[in-house]
Amino acid sequence: KAGVTQTPRYLIKTRGQQVTLSCSPISGHRSVSWYQQTPGQGLQFLFEYFSETQRNKGNFPGRFSGRQFSNSRSEMNVSTLELGDSALYLCASSSWGSLRYNEQFFGPGTRLTVL
Amino acid sequence: EDQVTQSPEALRLQEGESSSLNCSYTVSGLRGLFWYRQDPGKGPEFLFTLYSAGEEKEKERLKATLTKKESFLHITAPKPEDSATYLCAVQGTQGGSEKLVFGKGTKLTVNP
């Protein structure tokens, strides 16, 4: 069974630009979450989608947005990039629907560098 | 607000030297406590989920335990390939969300 895939794996952008990251969950998984990982803050929750609906959102500015498509694939967008947005962006998927089977499996991440 | 604190921040062991990593947490209703392993430049790799105090799970040289306030990841006779950052996360019961709150991790180095 294929794991979570994220594209692209690496991105270099300049301040003020915008970026779109993509995530394809494990086949059959309908829940997708996004996290930002930096050396100083660790892993921080960005948002979560289930059946094309945003179910929860973390404490990030409105420049960070996302969406989920009918095939469960998800994208996140960051507009007006700032230097502090440089991070590893991780996507995780889970088979939401059973209280016990809620393990989240992570993709390899997209390394974003803002210059 | 849910919080997770991991200790120590870094741990160096000799091959075969057993030890434990600690994860202290506060959460308004625990749905699950998760352990992940992360290698440099990669995404976290799922290890265990623990759901209630007293629960234990094992996988090869790793054993995770859970109490009402903390979890331990015991590493028995570690090998150099166990070197990685180990992350602990909690998932609360509020709002039906799958949000994970992570600790900063423990960076484990096992020397041959």
C-alpha cells in the first residue's frame, strides 16, 4: 500500500511570493492534516480536512489556507511569503471513522525555503 | 490548552545500554497518545498509539507505557540504527478533531 505522498519535495521562493503544496493521502483515507515543523517551534498543527470540509484550524495567520478535493487529495497555500515561513511542511492522513483507528501517517514533507 | 513536554532533549547511549524517554502531558480528555520516530529530513514514522492508563505496547526493542500524566518509551539494548528523534503527541477528545499536539522531541544517539 502506497504511503502519503507530497509534492514538491523542495521549494525555494522569495519573500512576497505565494506557494502551493500538494498532498495525496493513503488510499482509502479521508482525513488529511497539515503541520509545520521548525527547529524552534517543533511540529505545529495548521489545519485538518475531512470530506472536503475544514474541521479544525491552528493558530496561523490567514495567509495560510488549504482545501481538500473529492478524491481526498489536499493542497495548502501560503500567500505573501515571509522569511519565517521557511520550514518543513508535513501532511498526515488517517482513516477517520473508527474511534480506535485514528493513527496518523505522515508523508516525507515539503522543505520550503524563503529567501 | 493541551501541552506535551519531552525529556531529555538529547540522549547519548552506548550500543546495548538501555534507557527510557519521558513524555509528560496535560490534555482535557485523552483520546490517544502517539509515539513517532523521525529521521533527519524525513517525515515522522508512526510507532505506537496508547489509549488508556496502564496500556503497554511493544515493537522490537521499543516498549511504550502510559499513565494518567506521562508516557515512557523504553529502549532495550539499543543499536546504532535506533538513532533518531522520538516524538510524543497527544490527541484530545474536544471537538472531534484529529489535531495532534507534539512535544519538541528527544534526539537519541546510539554509539557503536
